[in-house]
Amino acid sequence: MKKSFLIIAVLSAFIFTSCKDEASEKVKEENVAAAADRDENSGKSPVMQFEKTVHDFGTIDQGTNVETIFTFTNTGDAPLVIVDAKSSCGCTVPTWTKEPVAPGASGELLVKFNGTGKNQVSKTVTITANTKAGKETLQIKAFVNPTDGASAGTPLSGN
């Protein structure tokens, strides 16, 4: 029993000491350079600066399709990437610049609204991007006149 314990102890010591290679010799110079570049750029971030964050379509008739373009500029010091843009309801559809927007360059976000609802309507579009905040918010507004046969205070059937 003592011999088997001694043999196991010697073998364990041999295994642990024989695996000691010089770790610094395994480091590749190109990986060190890439890590240094990454660390240098880690403090940089894009900034999404909009010309306007609210658009008012004014008075429109119910069912009228309208659209607006929100123009933005990347005023930060890293490329801006929009990951997603979602509206507060299905009646508003955003489409956006898919390519990264370089620092100093501009991009567009098109927002289409199909004129549903009645009276004063307000919808939001939430943009998910690689900015420090991570989310940006835009808003559209309109006063929607009900169509003939629908009163301003009574919902249309099927809505």
C-alpha cells in the first residue's frame, strides 16, 4: 500500500513538473500587436447625432401613408453600426443604413407610417446601435382625421 502511494506521488510530481514549458515563448507577436490595438481603441465609441428626433406629419386623413427620413451623423471616433430599429406598433416601419457609418459620415433612417388611429397619434422608434447608450429614440406625430362614417370618438369596426 505504501509502495503504490509512493509510486503515485512520484508519477504525479513528474507529470506536473514535466509540463512546465516557458509560457512566454508561446506568445505570438501578432497577437500582442492586435491586443494592443484593441486596447487602444477600446475607449473609442460612435455617437449618433440626429438633425431631428421628432417629426410631426401635421394633419393627415386616416389610412394615408406618409414617410419621413431621419438623417444622422456619426460624431464619435469609431464606426457606428445600427443593429436594429423597432417601432412601438406595426403601423410604423423603420428601415436604416445597414453598412457601418464611419466617423464624420452620415446615414439615414426612413420611417413609414400608414395613418392608422384617430385624433392625435404619437409613435416611437427605438434604435439599437453600438453607441455608449446602446439605444436611441425617435418620435413621429400626426393628427389623424377619421374617414367618413367613423366619428372621432368611436373606434372603427375591426380595429
